[in-house]
Amino acid sequence: MKSIATAVWEGGLKDGKGRIDAVSRGSSPGAFTGLPYSFTERFEGTDGPGTTPEQLIAAAHASCFAMATSSELGKAGFPPSRLTASATVTMQPVDGKPTVIRSDLVLDASVAGIDDATFQRVVLGSKAGCPISRLLQCEITLEARLV
């Protein structure tokens, strides 16, 4: 399975701008087309209409982790009724270069019949097995709650 995204950047780093397109498995448009991104959005935190690469990583990590957790809970005999996952990706300079240093996952889960010890064991496995977790070379933390 392959997923495709294209980024176009026009101009210099600080005064330029870019747009990102996601493509479905065929050639049809994916989830977004022309999603804007910029230096000011990324490094100065302006509240523009765009995104940042780190925000897209956070979205990918949260959604992947939710799906992995749903799969693992189902395999354990506890299919969830609802999982709400969030990821906060932190970037800081390392050796003078901007570096993603961690992704903090938070999960609120509604799962009937499961005890907390079993739940925590399953979600730790999901964190380790999630393809995006496996991709990231940073610290990954997890806070998981049954709600």
C-alpha cells in the first residue's frame, strides 16, 4: 500500500508559501487539495488558514494510533464503542536544527467490559505497533483513560 502527497513551495523560506495535496490510491483527489502552509504558520505560530508538517504528523499519529488500538482491542475481545485519540508533536532545535523530539498521545476510550490493567496492556501494544509510531524516531508518550 502506498499513500501519496505532493508539496509545492514558492519563494524563499520566510516569505514564501506552499500548498499540499493528498492523492487517493488512484489519481482522484484525496482528503485535501491545496492545503496551505508557510514559515509564519510553522515557526511563528500565526493562526492562519494553513497547517504545518508537524500538525500533519500529529494528525497521522493520532488517527493511526486510534485505528491500531481499535484493532488490538477487537482482537482481545473488547471492541471499543468510541476512541478519541490526540497527538501533540513537539519540535525543538537539536544540534541547531529543528527536530521533532516527541509525540504525546492521549486516548479517551469507551470500551465495555474491560478492566484498566488489560486496557493499559492492549493500548501500550497499540502504541508500539502503530505504523506511524514505528516511523517516528522520537520519544512517544501515552496517557490512556477509560471513559
